[in-house]
Amino acid sequence: MFPEFDEKSLNENELSCGQPALLFKALIIAVKSRKFIPVLEAQSVWEKGVTRVEPVSSGVSIARDVFDEIQISVIQPKPKLIDKNRITYY
């Protein structure tokens, strides 16, 4: 579904990779020693100058297997003070 080279149209993927970018999601709580495993959430596809985010299609194959495991670890959380006077609300 996401070929690097389309034999019918004889077009080559401009970025030389046919697979879409996969988007992972995880709720992270900044607590020391906590570990989080992101889950596959969506895909990002660039087509004709436009990027769109959509559900992961069944045609995604190579991109699913790039990583054996993805894990986010909180090593040393650092609190950040937020100046509430500098926040702009829209």
C-alpha cells in the first residue's frame, strides 16, 4: 500500500521511503523510576504537499517492525516553575 516505487505510474517516493511515519502515544507521569511503554496511535502521511494524521492502515508493514521495543523512563524529574503572568490564553 505504501510502495517506495509505484510500478504503474513509474513514480518514486520523493523521500525514498514508502512507509508512513508512525505516531506513538503514552501518558507520562514525571515520577522517578517510572517506566512507560508508548502504544501505536496513528500514522502521518505526506501526500501532495499536505500532511495528514489518520488511523494506522493495514498496509503498514516495514514501519511496524523498526523497533523491537519502545520504553520511556523517568530518570530525574526536574520541576519547572511556570510564571502564570506570562501565559496567554486563546
